[in-house]
Amino acid sequence: MQHSTGSVKRLGAKPTCFCGQNAVFRIARTPKNKGKKFWGCPNFKGGNDELVGCNFFEWCLEEGNQGVVEERSAIARAEEVGLMSMEESYLEKMRMASMEKTLLRLEKWFKILVGMMFVNFIFNLILVSLLLKVG
């Protein structure tokens, strides 16, 4: 089961995620939290489909900032998860479109090669029949 937290850490303190690894420093890119600093699981969205991480999350407060400790609201988290899901869906559609385009190109070349093989076969048949008549 995945866990997440909404507590806040100052930049100087490096937290440990639920995987037991040191959390990594990140900057949010969502429209609502763009530019905000946070700590996250080092395995989250690492490009490896097998490692999805523990969903660890903590906001960072910059040193000297007397900001109030924030709790991440469920609505904000749901919006971010929804945006990530939309991004993943879009990327998957783009990959599928690229694969379909490549497949169409390969099918076209396959048809051309089959046609060339047929022409070559006929050409060889004619050549063999001519050699048999001459010989």
C-alpha cells in the first residue's frame, strides 16, 4: 500500500522516505503549486516502470521563512494526481500514435519487398526457361 504525508520540512533537514532511502529535493510543476519546493521518494517517476516508489511527500520551507506549517489538502493532492494521470495518459497516447505510424511504415516496406520478391521470382523463371531453351 502506498503512503503519503503532507508535513513540512525546512530545506536544511533531509527526510527519509517510507522506502528507507533519503528523500530527494524536487520542485513542483503543477499549475497550483508551480515552483514550490518539496521532498519526494527517489524512486517515484524514475523512468523505470518497476520502481514506482512509496509516494512519500513533504513540503519544504525556505530557511528564514516563518511560514505556518502547511497540511496538504486532499483536494490539492487529488488535483495533482489527476494532472499526473492526464500527463501519463497523454504520453501513452503519443507513444501509441508513434508506434502506429512506425507500424504503417513497416507494412508499406513489407509490401514493397514482397512485390520485389515476386518480380525477382518471375525474372528468374524467365531466365531459367531461356537458359533451358538455349542449352
